Amino acid sequence: MSRPFAGAWSRRPRAGQGAWAVDVANPVPRSLPETGLGRGWEPAMIMAITVTILLFGLLTLHSASSVMAERGDLPHYHYVVRQGAGVLLGLAVMLTCARIPTAWLRRLAPHMMIGSLLLLVVVLLPFTESIAPEVNGARRWIRVLGVTVQPSDLAKIAVLVWTAALAVRKQHVIRKLGRGLMPFLVGWAALVVLILLEPDTSTACLIAALGTAIVFAAGARIGHFVLLGVLALPLLATLLKAGYRGPRWESLLLDPGGAVEGSSFQSYQSLVAIGSGGVTGVGFGAGRQKFGFLPEAHNDFIFAMIGEEWGFVGGLVLIVCYLALIAIAFRVARRARDLFGELLAVGVASLIGLQAFLHIGVGLGVFPATGLSLPFVSFGRTNLIAMLAAVGILLAVAREAPEGRSERAVAEGRQAGPW
């Protein structure tokens, strides 16, 4: 089977270097240290970084949401308790996913995709408003028996697994436009259109970017994406001008420092919060923007709260944590047992990186308000559980990592099944 990016991804061990070190006299790779979730130090570091961000997120969420909770006649810890329940459930989902063989995920990929499509259809049907009510002009959630689920967050995981599985199946034609790339475009388009109808433009763009990253890592030609991007420009321009999106982009591109009202208000208050924090922040709990100045301080703009209370140093430490997690995910991809595992790890790195990058960009005024959560930090249990499920998939890939590249060749030779 041909290997995409063979030069970039292949790793030839050298004497005395790293976990893949080889004894010159006896060229057999040393066994990597075992942990509860697999060989090597990567699983332990993934867990440590994830738990660190989760704890920091709960701390920040309490400060960002306490005033809002008390104004709603709720205990100041209301949102933290709800998020904490999501953390516990998400960790259970993560550990479960970490134990699921990636071969099972490959078989389940089409079913995950179909399930996500059905949930997104349910959200939009006119007779399902009792369980999918309109909130702030959008229908994005399903509420049944007190449980709220956002199907578009679950769709991120479905796209990740489905795209990786199909990319393995299409390896022999991955560089062709018709037989190679077109099936991916059809699958992504089905999800993207349904999500745009909610409407949720930011999540739709994130899913398209996530799928593109995985297929590109699988060996697709960048020229095809450039061509499709150019052809899609008129449609994209029309889409961004329609509805609530137009004023946001106009205020960002045409008049970024203009009137502080309407679509510019949130971005302006976010910059005020970050600017007020300075280098070290005003102190935990001492932020002022949460007193009604910054809407959605506990969710869409929680990075602005981090900048205000923890300052440049706090924001930088959080960004470094994300970068470390992404770097380890790519390392796991290099050590993956087979191509499917490699693409899963690349997908997890892309999902976390893209969502964090877009959220932080909104807080810094680089992008208009998007509504994307900051991974593991923003309030929102469906997104939190989906992100922890992605980390679990990454741990599953790390758990199956072979001791030598020869094992990978054997594993790829044994791949079976239509997906």
C-alpha cells in the first residue's frame, strides 16, 4: 500500500536516539515502556495535559458564570456543577474510547455518519420543535428528558472517523478528483448543508476544514483543493453576506475600530477584557466584563475572560498546553499501527487545533464572533464530551502503537473490510 507523505512521516531509527533507538550490534528496536493505555510516554502526557486544561477550565468557568447564575436566582456554582457532571461523563467516554480497537471504529464509521445525519435532520424538522426548540434564532439542540444534545458537535467525531476510514479505502485513487476526492465532498456537503440550515456557519466551516486536513494527510493533491476553493468563492461570498453573518464581516473588515454597537459590540468588549488583563491579569475572580458587559463570557468568549483575569501569561500557558497536545497527537500519528490510526490521530490534532485557533482568534478580534467553544474550557457538555471522545480515540491509536515499523507493514497488509 502506498504511503502518503512517506518522507515526512517515515522514521528511520538512529543509534542512541529516542524510543526507537537501535543497538548497532543488534539492530532490534527497544521495547517502549508500557503504561495503562499503551506503550511510550505519550498516553500519560495526553492524559496529564487534558486533565490540566479541564481543571483550569472549571476554575475559569466558575469565575465567568457566577454573576450570571446569581442574576438568574441560581447558586453561584450552578454552571460549574453542570459542567463538572459533563467532565465526569466525558472522562468515562474518553476511557471507553481508549479501549475500543480502532478496527471497530473503522467498521462503525458509516453508521456514525448516518446517525449524525439523522440527528441533524431531526433538529430541522418542523414537527420536532417540542424537542428541538429555537434558541436565539437557531435550532441546534435536541432536548429529551432533561438532557440536551447538540448534534453538530457529535458530527465532528463522525466526520473524523468516516473520513479517515474512507481515505484508507480510497488510497489507490486518493490523488484523483472524481473517484478519489468526490465521495468525500458528497459526504461532507450533506452534513455541512444541514448545519448551515440551523444556522451554524462556524461549525460547518470547521467540519469542512477538518475533513480537508485528514484527506490532505492521506495524500490528496493540494491542487484539487485550490481549484475547488476558487470555484466555491462566489458561493462562499454570498453565504457570508447573508443573514447575521454580513454585518459581522463588514464590521471586522471594513470598520474594525468603528461604532461599538450591534455586531461589533462583542468583539470590542472582548478586546477590552484582554487589554485590561495586561501581562499578569487583574486576578482570579476580579474580572469586570462578566458583569453584563461581555455576552457569553462563560462560553463563546471565555478566552477573553482568561486574558482579563490571568493576563498574557495565563493565555500563553493555555496556548502552550494546546500546542503540546497537538504536537503529541502528531507524534502518535507517526507511531500509529496503520494508516487508519495515523489519520485518526491527525484528525484529532486538527480538530482540537482548529477549534482552539478559531475561538482564540475571535477573542483577539481576528475573526467575527463564531460561537465555537474553547476545547475543554467553555461551558457546553456535548462539545466537552465530543472533545474528550476525540482524546480517547487518540489514546486508542497510541495504545495500538507497534514496537517496530515492521509491525505496521504487517498490520496494513491485514486491513480488511469495505471501510
